[in-house]
Amino acid sequence: MSKKNIVHPLACVHPKAKLAAGVQIGPYTQVDEHVKIEAETKIGTSCVITGHASIGKRCNIFTGAVIGSVPQDLKYKGEKTEVIIGDDNVIREYVTVNSGTQETGKTVIGNKNLLMAYSHVAHDCNIMNETVIANVGTFAGHVCIEDKAVVGGMVAIHQFVRVGKLSIIGGCSKVVQDVPPFALVDGHPARVYGINNTGLKRAQVDLESVNLIKNAFKILFNMQLSTSNALEKIKKELPQNPYVSYLIEFIESSKRGVCKSN
């Protein structure tokens, strides 16, 4: 037997909005015409779900969140763009997620992410899977946060920055360049202080790979080599390893350059 929807009588849900089985919507929440909400998602009090927003299964959205509002971009002229949110996300109080612009057409949040209170995800961002965004994390347009990254409270990230998987950014940091995968960065502007040992341990990365990542970081950030020379040294001196290969690919493909060492 499918679960019934529970829509508070003081909620305002457009009759054409698509609600799957078991969706719960709290009082004073607005759900607009083109919204799609999948099964067992809970939306709290005084939220606004608008535009062409699609929300996956079993998400939990708290008081005052605004999802799908038009991008804060002067070039936007009312084109049809989207917000696409996956399954099992927790979106806390007063989080804002803007829709995409014509350039990419969508803002995407993957699965099993935690966005804490007052976080802001701007147009065309791509938040992948199992990330943690602490309170007042603020992302400009086109930011990419890769799998299992952790962003500290009140961190501001410049547009088009890419934050690598399993990295961690200390609270109140200003991030203007790409954050390498597996890195621990902090500061204003953010700089690399080492590797994210705790994150690697939680992800059950094997000890051999962790040691190779450490050696790669020493070459990149401690030997005062140019980036190209450091990468060549890593390729020649370290054995092949998927984590190190990913680190190399990330840095070689960076368009903004990566955070410098402390």
C-alpha cells in the first residue's frame, strides 16, 4: 500500500505540482506549478519550492528553505532553467538554492548531502554526493563540490571554483582557487595545510594510498617546485595509484589554478 501525502491545510500547493507517495508538506509552505517532489520527502514550515525544481526521494527540508528561485545573475532573462536535487538530502533552515542560467541550464545537488542552515547554492552549481556544507557556506555561480568534501561554516567560494573530493575547508575561509582532492585548506585566502586525514580514514582509503597521497602533497606543496615540474616528479617517482592519478588529473585540468601551500 502506497503512503498517503500529508499536506498541511495552510500550505499552498499548486494543483499541477507533482507529489509522489508519502510526501509531507508543512504549514505556510508554497509549492509551485512545475515542481516535482519524489516519495517520502518532508518539507517543513514556510518553505518555497518554485520554478522547475525537482526533489528526490526521502529528502528532509527544514523551515524557510527556498529552492528553485531565479538566479541572482543580471544576464538571466527568464529562460526555463532547473534545480535538480537527488535522494536522501538534508537541507536545513533558510538554505537557498537558485536555479541555473542559460549557460548550463541547471543547478544540481546529488545524493546524501547535508546543507546546514543559511547555506547558499548559486546558479549552475554542482554539489555531488555525501558532502557536508556547514552553516552559512556561500557558493557563487558554477561552483563544483565533489564527493565527500566538507566545507566549514561561513566559507565563501568564488565562482567557477572546483572543490576536490574528500577535501576539507576550514571555517571562514575565502576560496578563490580550486581545492585539490584530499586536501586540508584554510585561511583568507585559503591555503593548503596538508591532507584530510580524518576524511580519508572515514572513507576507508587504504594506508598505502594515504601514504602515496602524502608523498604527492610533499612534492606539490613543500619542495618549492613549479606545478608542472612537481607533477612530472610525481609521475616519475611514485607508483601508479588511482588516488594519485586523480590528483594529477585534477590539477592538470584546473582552469583557476589550485590553492597554494601555507
